Amino acid sequence: MKTPDVVAALAALAQEHRLAVFRLLVQAGPDGLPAGQVAERLDLAPNTLTFHFDRLRLAGLVTVRRDGRSMIYAAQFEAMNALLGFLTENCCQGEQEKCAPASCQPSKSKSSRSKVPA
């Protein structure tokens, strides 16, 4: 992934509603979701959602296809993985196994984390 594509993807995700849309589409898997379901689940107005879908689509993070009268949006997993690869390419001086995402590492219980006083 080239730097301008990375910047476009990060810019598209740097907004609360677009990030929520993208995460929902990732959760839905490769089949995606109809726009109406996304609007309903995220409580977003259809015209607002259309704007957000367009930004994500232009950044290459989602695709859209027509199914009858419905527009089905799906995450572009290849683009997502390319973005993650770009961000972690030189992680830990090339020893990527040391830099596994937190979701892949054993989690510490919340009670064992020290609290910082306010």
C-alpha cells in the first residue's frame, strides 16, 4: 500500500460514524450488509450514511453492490489488511512476532491493572 492510499484510508476512518460503519461491516464479514440495516443498527439518517459510505468507498475500504432494490456494502478486507501491514511493516525492527496486536496477546484482567489517580 502506498503512502497516499494509507493517508486516505486513515482520513476516512478518522471520524466516529465512519469508523463505526467500517467496524460493523468488518463484523458482518464478506457478504456485507444492506445500507438500511447499517443505518438502523447505528441509528444514522440514510442521507448522512450515504455520505459516510462514499468517503469509505473512495478510500478503498468498502465496496457496494446492488441486490434488487438494496445497496449492499461490504468491508474490503484486502485493503484493511494492506493498511495494517503498512502500519506494522517495520514493527519491532522487523520482528513482527513481538508486535502481535493486543487482541492476539493474552489479556490482563481489568482488576490486575493499576489505576492511576486523577
